[in-house]
Amino acid sequence: MSYPMLEEKLKTLPQAALEEVASYVDYIFYKFTVSEKQCPIETKKSGFGCLKNIPCKMSPDFDEPLEEFAEYM
């Protein structure tokens, strides 16, 4: 898209939308100018084993039947 076309579209937007566009442009500028060394991108794990290194403790009676469901068992 050329700058004149973009400028014409921006002229039709209300002030609130222009503020959002300006905020987004600031974000894009920051994203592409900050080096990866200053802002490392974390890799996201997904799937099986993605919570391996998160400390978690279960109560000893975790597998015991719940009283609330006694009539259904």
C-alpha cells in the first residue's frame, strides 16, 4: 500500500481510532527496532510435558472420592 492511499484512509478515521493507530505504530516501531539481545523472545511450550518444570504438589487425598458425588457412585 502506498503512503498516499494510507493517508487517505487515515483521514476518514475518527479521533479515537487515530489514537489506536498511533499506539499500534509505536508498538510496531518498538518491535522492529529493539534488538533481540535486549528483549529475548521466550519460546512457548505446548502439548504434553509443557508444565514439567513447574513445582506442583497434590494433597494426599487427591484421588479419594468426593462426598458431594457419593449418591452418584
